[in-house]
Amino acid sequence: MTDQRVILGIDPGTRVFGWGVISCSSREVTFVDMGVLDLKSEPDIYRKIKKIYDYVSNLIEHYHPDEIAVEAPFYGKNIQSMLVLGRAQGAAISAAVNKELPVFEYAPRKIKLSITGRGSASKEQVASILINILKIEGVHNALDATDALAAAFCHSSGGVVTLKSKTGGDWSSFVRNNPGRIK
């Protein structure tokens, strides 16, 4: 019996929908793939929802995840934006539930805390750390994809801060021992 599992992370959006896939065991987390679904050219919200549902269904068929980790919509000043993001999230969750996959939801602050040790970290900081930890090459301007990857990574650790430096220390040690790697 293996403890290997595949996690599909999702950063829901109706303009840009991010996704990331990792494989993890009790010993390591490995990058599999990530990307975005660009929905900016689709003006109809209901067609966007269908595209998200179909896209996530195809991701599930392709990567065969064991679990889905979804970033919860963030409530800012515009409630309408949160409702629209909730629709995108609902479409992704529906696709997962239709395939009988367990879905786990994490607040953006919780995800950032699990990756960086700071709940107020920027998207760029989260991306930089993940790119370094998972040894991802050739990533440029993929913040929606790295946000989705961050949701998957957060889930892989149970939402606990797990970042370790090369010398086995904590976040502070990692920053000290890796100058210039964290922006």
C-alpha cells in the first residue's frame, strides 16, 4: 500500500482560473503541472461557468487527483465580485463532486500562512517560495496558477506551516540561509 496521493489545487476566477497539481507522500511533495484557463474573452458569465465545469472535469480525467483543494473567495469591498468568484468556485466544486472526489476549502490567508509563515504575504512571495521549494522552472507571470498550487500545497500539509530551510530550521532560518531567493 502506498501513501502517494495527487492533489488538484484550484484558484477560482471568472477572468483567469488557476490550477495546479502536486503529488505527495509522507516524505515529499512533487510538482506535477499547473496552468490557467483564460476566460477574459468570454462575456457571458453562464458560459464561463460551463467552461470552468468542463475544464475542471477534464483536469480530473487527465491527472486523476485523489483530492481537490480550493481557495475560498476573498471578501473585499465589492460583494458582487465575491458572488461572481463563488460561482466559479461552485462550478469547480460541482465538477469534483460529480467525480466523487473530496473537496477541501482554504481561506487565502490560511494558504499564505502555510506557505510563507505570514498570512499577509503577497502573491509574488507565495509564488517565489513555491517555485523554489518545488523546483519549478520557466514560470513567468503565472500568479493564478501558483495560487492554485499553493492551495494544493497547503492541503498536503493539513494547512500547517511546514516550510523548512536547507538546514532543517523554520521560516526565519530559510530566509537567512537563502538570501535573494525570497522577494
